[in-house]
Amino acid sequence: MPTYRGSIKIFRLAGISVFVHWSWFLVAIYSIQFRTHEYSSIIWKVLEFLSLFLIVLTHEFGHQLACRQVGGQTLDIVLWPLGGVAYVNPPQRAGAQLWSIAAGPLVNVILIPILSLLAIASSHMGWNDTHPDANDFINNIWVINLILLIFNMMPVYPLDGGQILRSLLWFPFGRANSLLVASIIGIVGVVSLIGLAVFVHSLWMGIMAAFILMNCWQGLKQAQALSRVAKIPRRAGFTCPSCKMSPPTGTYWRCGQCSQPFDIFATVGTCPHCAARYDKVQCLDCGTTSTMQDWMSPPAVSVDAEVTRL
């Protein structure tokens, strides 16, 4: 995954910072020079690449705003040659995960009728003869948006399609098993993609396949770790306010002062080795950090449960 190292912050919108990796500019220059023959002026190619930038950026903002809508944490967006990455942390619930992921491709779906109307209008006005560059530009943007949608919806983890599949499997199979199945399907799919890259002699497709394969492998390892965590006995009386899971019983937290492992819930936030006090605890299931008081807070009681019969 791209990181902030080597990335340039270009603007901030709705509390979300947008970064562009330096390699993106190299690809932009190469792409503009390589395909200038499709238009009579290089300006159109620049506009086409900027349109691609806006489509990808809008797609990532779809992820961000949907995650925020379900109560998740939204961080930044990083654009790089292989696409864009929205750093989001939705609540560890199947529905919240599904909406946060599906909102990105939904942006591309919404763009299809809009771009189609523009293409139809261009054809009816005879732009193919009078303004061929503008006509080709509209048609190319339509094709680019459709290709991005189809590619992203491939059921290969961690593409959007693979993550949507994982979220759907989450409902019947649970968090760990859904990730395990999605990762295995992703590995099978990426092997086919590597074969296609070799067949068509596409270096770019091979690079993309290698990137996806690495993330599938990481997903597989994460699923195995989640399965191990799921089998650990749980401590009653505490509940993560984010994912609603009780913490595992055992010395799975390490003191930042003496570096000794300890069970932070057994001592209610105090290290038994050096007496260091911790008011915030990280959930081992969803990774969010909450105060000890929030962990101890009982779940909210519905209004109906408080109504007594007269």
C-alpha cells in the first residue's frame, strides 16, 4: 500500500487530506506524451488525465464519506499510479464495512448515465465531425470510468469487489472466516491475472497482479490471526464500544514503561509490574482505542425495555 513517504499533500477537503505520490507525476507525464496522437492537441490528453484523476478521487471520497456516515474514522487519501487508497477505519460490523466499501464503486455507477447523456448529446450535435477532439474526449472518459468500475468490482481481495464479497460473507460466516475465504478467492483470481499478464505481455498488469497478490497474502495472515484471537476466552464485564466484543483473557498488552506483558483488564488499566496507569486501551479485535470507562460502560437500554405495564 502507498504511504505518506514520498507523497505530496495537495489539498484538504471536508477534513480529509489528499496526497499524491511522486511516482504519479512520472506516470502522468509518460501517459500524456505516449498518447498525444489520439488528439490534435496535447491539451485534450492533459484534460483526459485530469479527468481520470477526478474520477479516482471522487471514488475514494465515496469511501471516506460513507465510512464517516456509519460512525467510522476517516483519515486521508493517497493517489498513486496503481489507483487511489482511502485510509478509513469503519466499525467492525458487516453492514458498516459493506457500505463503506460499496460507496466507492457506487460513484462510478452514478457517473455512467451522466457520461452516457453527454456522449449521446455529443453524437446528436454532430461533434464527431465538427468537434472530433471533444467527442473523443467524452467517449474516452466514458470508457475509462467503465473500465475502472469493472476492474474494481472483480471479486479479488483487496479490490472493492473482493472486500464487498468479504463483507457479504461476514454475515453468515463471521469476521475471520469471511476474510479467509475472500483472501483465498483473491489468490486464485490473481494467479489467473498473472497468467493473463504473461499472455498479453503486459508489464503494467503484472505489476498490478503482484501488488494484489501481496495484499491477498496479508489478508490471509490477518484472517489466521483473527481466528486465533476468536478462540481465546473472553473476559466478562468489559465491551469494546466500537465492535462490541469482550476483550480476551490473558497478557496480550505490553506496558510502555517496563515492557512487561500484562492483562490490562485484570488490573483495570494498571501495570502490575511498575504500577504505570493506562486510561486508554486498544481493542485487539478492531484496533480502535477507547477509554477504560467506555469499556466498562453497560450497553444502552432501549426505551421499550423501560416501559412498565400500568
